[in-house]
Amino acid sequence: MISVQNRDLGFDPAEYDSNPIEKAFRDSFANGLEMVLDRGADTLEAIAAGLNEEAVPGPGGAAWTPALLESELDRLGR
């Protein structure tokens, strides 16, 4: 197994892979993004609205806003 150091990733890779709540959130978010993007959404506003239409919960069950979407994409992209 390759050892990966946490190089300013902003999270603990072991927790990222093993936390079932985080994994369920990421999976739901990814599926929702795929559906919304397949329908042609191409702005943060359109993507956030599409996620809400698909009933994809945001962090802590919050409704998606463009700012929240931007924040989550930044967090997950680290």
C-alpha cells in the first residue's frame, strides 16, 4: 500500500475513505451533479437549482445555493 502524506489536503485521507456519512454524502452529491450536468446546467446557479430540484441534500441537509455549492466543490477538490 502506498503511503500518502497529507500535503495540505485539508482533510485526513483515512477519515475521508472510512467515514460512512461523508461517503454517503459524496455519493449522493456526485449522482446529483451527474444528473444536473447531463441536463445542461452550466452555472453555479443552475447547478444549485438542479440539485435542489433533485432533492439532493447539501451539507447538514441544507438547500443548495451557489455559494454553498462553490464551497463544497472547493472542499472536496482539495
